[in-house]
Amino acid sequence: MPWEKMSALDRRIRFVRDYLSGDYTKKALCMHYGISRPTGDKWIERYSLYGLGGLYERSRRPHRYRQRHQSSLGG
């Protein structure tokens, strides 16, 4: 049987759905999905705060960039 391909979003949705069903422990689900418990906690928290929108990929770009001062450029 071939492995089922799942997007990151689908995986997060299924993890949260399985957690909310109450049929599994968080530890068992994290092991099944191959994630750490802090990651599982993060997904559950994002879902509880933002719903499905909280499970989408977030930008990893810094919110702010350090600005260089003119004196640090040697000019």
C-alpha cells in the first residue's frame, strides 16, 4: 500500500480533529503524526484561538529588520 501524501495543512487539521474527538491522548497523536508535544500544543492553541485559519502556514520572515546606522557602514 503506498504512503498517503498529505499537505502540511491537512496534517494539522487531522491532528486537531483527532485530538478534539477525545479518542486519543495528545502523546499518542504526537507520536502518530511524528511531531513533538510542544508542536502539538502550538497547533491546538492556534486552532482554539483562530479556528482553521490558525493552522495555515505562517510567514517566517522577521516582523522587523534592524536598521543600519550610517556610522556602521563606514561612511
